[in-house]
Amino acid sequence: MDDATTVDALLEAARRRIDRHDAEWLLAHVLGRSRSWLFAFGDRRVDADGATRFEALVRRREGGEPVAYLTGRRGFWTFELAVSPATLVPRPETERLVELALQRLPADRPLRVADLGTGSGAIALALASERPLAQVIATDASSDALDVARANARALQLDNIEFRQGDWFDCVHGERFDLVASNPPYIETGDPHLDDLRHEPAGALASGVDGLDAIRRIVADAPAHLGERGWLLLEHGWNQGAPVRALLKASGFTDVTTEQDLEGRDRVTLGRVP
């Protein structure tokens, strides 16, 4: 074994091909170590099998596969989630939706909450973990995504969450909630940025020529599924705040507002029924 297979040497070579942090996450995954361990033990040698597996992951990352799919894990809120190509990779900006929902969910009483299009379960699991008195219903049209979400719930030992298969409100017929949250597809069909996201499920990304088809359907159906003064919170694109506000107001929602993410971009629009 030569010096080319030390931790430092492998990272140095990989950093010339992919993002530095991506290289570190991938090597830490292969070695079953933390990133801080890599920095402390850069002179440690990596056996041939580990070096080969790392090289394979680097090549796949060069091809555009998300690090989360390569490692099968992604941090969100206060925990790590299993993810797969059946689910979107949870994004940090979605934590803003969780924060806004929690502000409207009192911790001292039972509540009913729905997360539509749950994917890996990120939003629903965060809300269930922070509001143990709440009953959270998480829906998704994809059975494969729901398998991932259920596994995440089991790993987190959360028992106040239920998963149902169906498109948006289809599987909660006749039920009402104190709050409904959703991170639906909102990218415009044909948007060139979709090519950068080609490894993620297309149906969870794009939604019509203006990206608002799913949001229109959720907004139209939400009043029938919200209790008195119930809240609807929707994540959307940076340029969609105004049209989403217009949709909520046209459907009779009050206290309609758009909140920004940490980068100051419109990210979540919310309102409540009278």
C-alpha cells in the first residue's frame, strides 16, 4: 500500500474533482467515521477496498448524484433521515416551514396536523417530534416514499404519526386539521435547472407551466379540511410569493403572508381560514 491511499491523499485528489465538503462526507461514509476524524487522522492509510469504494462514489458524484443518495442519509432539523431516489433530498430551507408551523401549534394541547407529499417524512417527523401531543397524518402518492418515511419514524421511535398513500387530500376525506403543511412540487415544467436535479423524482419537483398546479389544488381543497382558524403553510419558489398569496386570498384565507428563508428569499406563504 503506498502513500496515495492515506486519508489526506484521497481527499486531496477528490477535491480537485468534486466539492471539498462532498468529498469529506463521502470518505467519512466509506470509513464509518466522522468528518472531524478525517481531519485528526489524515495520515491514516485506507485499505484498497475502501479506496475503491470511495473512488466509485466520487465518480457518481461527478455525474451529479446527490451526496444524500450516495450515503443514504441527510441531516434535517435535529436528526438524520434515511433518503432514497424515491424521495426528494430534504433542504435546509424547508426547516423554515417547520419553524413557522411550530409557532402556530401550541405544545400544551392535542392537535391534528397534516403533511401533504411527505417524501422522506422530514416535515411530519419534525412536527411530531416537537409536538408529542399532536396527531400527525403524512400523505404521499408514492408507496416507495412512504416506505422510507415509515422507516424514519420507526428509527426515531415516534408513535404520534400515521402515513397514508394518496394524492394530497385524497386519503383524508372528511377529516379536518388544525394545520396543514406542504412542500409540494413548484418548479416550472421545462425549467433548465431541472437538469441539475435529474436524479431526484421529477414528480416531486415540477408542477405545470408556472409551477403552481399542485399548489392550486391544495389551496382549493384545503378549506374543507381545516378546522376553525386552521392554518395552511406552503413552501414555494423564490418568485412565487405574490401568486401564492393571491391564490390563498381568492380561496377565502385570512392573515395571508409570505415569509423569507435565511437568504432573504420568499419561501413560505401561509394563511388561515376564518
